[in-house]
Amino acid sequence: MLVRWVAALLAAALALVLAAAPAAASPQGGELDGFTIEHLPDQVDDQTSVSDFHYEWGDVSFSSRVWEKDTAEGVRVLLQVLVMRGDRLTDLGAVRDFLTEYHERAPDWELTEFDLHGHTALHGETEAFWTPAEGVAVEVRDAFGLVGQEQLLTTARGIRAEDPA
């Protein structure tokens, strides 16, 4: 009787510990610096590793989430979501100028406007970005062209501001 009671108590305690333990890193979207990533491309699966990075460049702070996968050519970045914050990110034009410099693009970088949750956004073949609030910008990148423009834009449309300010 005592053994069954102790076993039941240990099982209950183990269940509580496992439920309270933080989840292991998974390829899911989740929260990133005030934004929720609700959709990821089909290529992101349980064989995809995910990492977060925080850094600064050009007086702008970055929170970055990167999804990587082993390919025949080695490890490749499938997707990157960047949340950028800085005084110089005043509007979409300023963000475009900043990203032109940051990504070392030509001044005539060809981008197309699209609507993203009521905000004017820009996209190229491998990136989409917008300014949900003054001083804040979000970019979704497919630098190697592995997920394709349709999945890139679907991912961008699946990012929602929790509190962009």
C-alpha cells in the first residue's frame, strides 16, 4: 500500500516537473522582441535548427531568429526574421536606405510595395520588410532563395505585433 502511494506521488511530481520544464528549442515561430511569428515555410521541419541572436550595427539593435538546415552544400540558412530598433528607422524610406547599406545592395535595389496588416511594406526576391512603428522595422529574409518568394511573403504576413513600440 505504501509503495503504491509513494509511486503515485513520484509519478505526479514527475508530471509536474516535466510540464513546468521549458520546451527544448523547436523550429516553431513564437515570440521575437514584441512580435509573434505565426507562420513558417513548409521547408522548416523537425530537422531544422533555430537560434536567436542579438547585436547592434549602425546604431540599430537587432533581435534575429535564424532557421538553418543541413543541405548537400553544408548548413544553410533557410530563413531569418529580424526585428530592428533604432532612431534612424523613422519610416519605410529610411529603413530601405539602412538595409541598402546593411545588406550592401545597389542604390537602385529593385523592390515592390505590398500591404502588410495596413502598413506599406517592400519586398524583393529574397526579403520583405516594413515599419510597424517609428523606430521599429521587421525584415524576413531568404538570403539563399531556399524557401521562395511565395513562402517568404506568407511568412511576413504571418508576423503580428504584440507591442511594436
